[in-house]
Amino acid sequence: MADAAFVPMTAVAKPLRDRRLITRGLDRCSLPVFSAWLAPWFVMLAVGLYATYLALRFGLNQTNMDNRFAFGLWIFLDLGVIALGAGAFFSGFLLYIMKLRELQAVINTAVILGFVCYSGAIAVLLVDVGQPLRAWFTFWHPNVHSMLTEVTFCISCYLAVLTLEYLPIVLKNRRLKQNASFLVFEWELHRLVPLLAGIGTLLSFFHQGSLGGLYGVLRGRPFAYRAGLGIWPTTFFLFILSAMAVGPSFLLLVLSAVEGITGKKLVAADVKMTLGKISGWLLIPYVLLKSVDTLVWLHSTSRQAGFRPWEYYCWKPFGFWVLLAEIVVCGFVPAILLIRRATRSRPWMLVLSAALACTGVLLNRFVLTIQTLALPTLAFDKFMVYYPNWQEFAVFGAVVAYAVIVYSLSYRYLPLFPQEKELNRVSRS
Amino acid sequence: MFPGVDGFHWTFAHIFFVSVFLSIAAALAGIVIASLARGGRDIANGRAGQIRWSLDFAELPLELRQCRHAVTGEAPGRICPNAFDCRHCEEHAKFRQARAGQCDNAACGLFYPNYRYYHRGHTWVTPQKDGTLLVGLDAIGEHMVGKPDSVRMPAPGSRVVTNGEGWRMSKDGFEVRVLAPIDGTVVQTGTPQDGWYLRVQPDSHPPDLRHLLRGEEIEAWVSREIERLQCALSPDADTPLLADGGVLMEEFIREVPAARRDEVLGEMFLEP
């Protein structure tokens, strides 16, 4: 063997090999396999970027939306991912404020999911609103009477919070943390994460609520309009509660999907059960309040506006089944399954319940966005039908692809799961 | 929305909203500025090494974080609360008073002379007559990597701190950091052929070496480390192979399954 090469510590430049970026002791697939996994997502992202170009270059006539149907697939996507991404703020709140240490095992994934959900939502909003170069107008010349103003301010600030929470995770990369400056910055930033979690909770509380509130205040849309407390319609509170309930479920779903795809145990079973339990106990008050709210709406609020309950559900495909599916099948059923230890201790039941809970909240956002606009409100109105075109689906797909790519890269190159080494060592033996 | 901009009114709602928004924006900016300022101060005060070690220590598996007195059986299961720096541990003094005696520190044919002090990152320290301290790889460390392919040494005159980076070395493309066992200033660097790597002028005279292993506890620690190596060499990584009574071979890191070599190297030198 040749003599060892002795060189000063500061004058070494080594080729950057993929494995040197992967956390020591974590088993990851080869680079070619990883590239093959990413390739279709990059194609999907590229198609979405092309559709984005078309929408920004030629305007929203590139979509199937119009002046009557101004909210479509993209707004549904925004509402959906913002609800599902609530796992970030709620997990942070439970871990750093309520000191539920068990969630340390999933907090990194929660933050990344929150980051991709919110950044994806804002990206789609920029396409949907159009004229992104004038996006700053919303801050400088806001409509102070619109709940969207509060949403805009809160979402922008919260994305900054999520970026600051994501940054320490990125700086934990094996290669990056060799740099002393990155290391100490990550250390010091991480010490302030509880403060960030507090700010994130405050911001999330308001923008989740305001997203619901902006439907509840639509007096001209009796299907969405709700009475409320003070200036806040009931949808304000239901959106907050539903996002808190479904955030842990979505986290659970993603963890299960990643474990299924990678074939590794990443999080202990009891942590997943805790997530399910939290979700279940929050779903219960949500669906109860949602049921009460629906009954009050059907029997009082809506009648005062001159609409009888069945009128909303006689337009196909929005039958009464939608309401049943949202409140019973995707509300009460998963809530009961999740709060019962016997059912949530079965992995497949846990995942099924979480999937139902997520579906229920997505259905809620879909109904409020699409059904609200589709239903006629005046005597001469017609029931409107809207199908997204390929540009809308492509942009939707691009957000999904972006999320998968960011999460995949994070999973490969960052130490996301503190329990992974231990769990897989045990499973090997 | 903002004063001076069309649409702003000096009403409670406007002022409250702007105040809340600006407070949050200021808090976020403050967090970033505070982190940068504190980080800069940490680097200026030479705390980067300690910070790195505290992060690494927290990521080590539980069995690697056991107290030296847990290894010797005096405090079963005790996890070190001081990241292997016994100089700040009140319990440590009590345990040491309870122990006495010397032993012959040879295990598996490995040479662990009694006149040396040992760090759990597989380095030894030998006080010299001129007041300096020699630092080298212990027998397990040497047997594990043999002759490193390359070594990155600190420049003479630079400081090393206990549990900070001593030097880095690579073997077959796998790089690992070796922890410095003591505080001091590097006065000279050695080579594997010399049998030592660093000559350090300690910060204090006499040097404070209470955090290093010595005497009878070395045998218990070496036995534990051998057991860990046996686990690492086994196909399923958790069941120790039966010892055949032989001695450790040179460069035995090459006997570890390739997929786990990086991990084992990191665990032995306490770099997760």
C-alpha cells in the first residue's frame, strides 16, 4: 500500500460523491434507481411549467374557468393542500409548546410537508391570480374588507416560518454540516424553533379560519353562507378544527406511503398510533360541530334566504350522498375508528381511517369551492358545469410532482427520521 | 394598508392589522439575525467543535452513550449526561473514589498499556516529560483502519478541544472524523508510522485528564467495544459472532459488509 497522504486540513477538495451526501448509517437506493424514480416526476413538473407559461403568457382563457366559475381546480388544490399541510403547525405546536416529545420522530416530515404544501399553494395562486409581477400589490394596496387579505398576509408569513423551520433540517445534511458556519447557524436557529412554532400556530389559526370564513360570508351564495359569532361565520372555526384534525392523518398517510415505497420502517408503531389518536379526538368535535352547523344551515340560515334544503342536492352529480359521504363516511366513521385503540392498533385500519379523514376534508373543500359556484342562486341562473382542462390538470400535477421531488430529495439526503437506524437494525435481526 | 398608501385609514382595525403583521415580520427577521449573530459569536469563541459534538452525541445510539461507569458495571444502564466530559460530572468523582486497583489491559491480543489514558473515540493520550501530550489511535482504532489512505491534520498552532475534531482520515473512500481527546494547542503532527498523530500543548498544567479512561475500566470498555465489533461483523448486524479466541486482524474494517462499513466506522469513532 502506498504511504498515507498527509495534507493540511484546509486544502482538500474531493469529488462530491452521492453517498457522501447521505447520512451515515441510512440505507438508500443507488443513484440510478433514485434517478429513475425522479424522472417521471420531473416530466410531470415540466409539463406543468409549460401549462403555467401558457396561463401567464395568454391569460386565464387558457383554462376552463370564466367570470362565473372563477374558482376551479386550482383553488380546490390550494384549500386542500393548506388543510393537509396543517400537520406542520399542529405537530410543531404539540411538540414545542405542549411538549409532546413523541412527535419528535415525525416533526421533520411534518415541516417538509407543510413547506411543500404552502409553497405549492402559493405558486398555484400566482398562476391563478395572474400577473405575478404585480403580486406585491396585494400587500401594498390590499382590499381591507376581504378575508383574502388576511389569508395572503398570513400565508406569506407562514411560508417564511416554514422556510426557517426547514432550513435547519437542510443544514443537517452530512456534507453541509461539515461547514462550521452552517453548523452553528443550524444549532442557533434550531434553538429558536419553539418561537417559530408559536408564530406558526398563530398564523395558521388565522389563515385556516379566514379561508373558511371567505366562503361563509358569501351572502349571495346561500349554499356557502353561514351565520356565526360576531364577524366570523361558523366556517371560520370549522376550517381551523378540520385542518387540525386532518393534519396528523395526512402525516400518517405520507409516512405509510414512504415506508411502503422504500420498504423500511421509519417511525415506531406507537408514534403512528399517537398521530391517529390525535386525529381521531379532533375529528370527533369537528364532525359533531359540522353536523350541528349543517342542521342549523338547512333548517334556518338557508330557509331565511329562501332555499329549501333539497334544492341544493337535486343537481347531479351533487346529490345528498355528498353530504353523507363528507359527514358520516369520511367523518364519523374514521373518527370512531381512530379513537378506538383496538382499531387504530391495526396498521391497515389506521391507514384506512387516515385516508377517509383526509378524503372527508378534501371533499369539504371541493364542495365549498365547486358546488357553491355550480348551483344556481337566482331564478334565471342555470346549473353550471365545469371540467378542468389539461392546463389546469397539468399545473395541479406539477404541484404534486414538486412535492414528491422535494420530499424525495429530503428523504435521501437529510436525516428525517431519528428512529430509522434503530428500527431497521431491529428489523434486520 | 400602510400609512401613506392609498386606502389606509387611521382606524383601530388598520393600525392593529399593520402592527400585528409588522410584529411578526420583525420577529422572523429577528430570529434570523439573532441566529446569525450568535453563530458568528460561537465561531469566534471556538465553540463550533463543541456544538458539533453535542449534536453528534445526541444522535448516537443509546448503547454508545452509556456512562463509563455503566460500562464497568458500577451504574448499570446509566446514560452519560455530559457528552463524555466527566470533568463537569459530580457523579463521576463519587464513582472514582469507590474504585481502586490496577489491571493488565490486554484483551483479544490488543495492547492497552496502563500508562496511557484512553478516549472513547479510540484515541490515547500519553503525557510527555516536556509537558506536552501525545495523541494517537488506540489498538482497536489502528486495527480497524490499518494505514489510512489519507489524513487531514490540523495545522500546528491551531487549537483542539475535547470531543472536537482532532483529525480526519479516509479508508477505501470512507471518511471519518477522529475526536480530539484533550484541550490544547497542536505543536506538531505525526504520522501512522510514528505511532502518534498529534503533539499537543495542554491548556492547563498539569493537564486535566479526568474524562479519559484509565486503569481497570479499560478492560471492561475494550470488551464492550470488541462485542460491538462482533455484532458489526455478523451478517444480521445485531448478533455477535462467537469469538474464536484469536486476535483482531489488521484493517478489519474490510471484513465488515460493504453496505455497513461507513456506519460501523462512524459508530466506532463516534461520528453518527
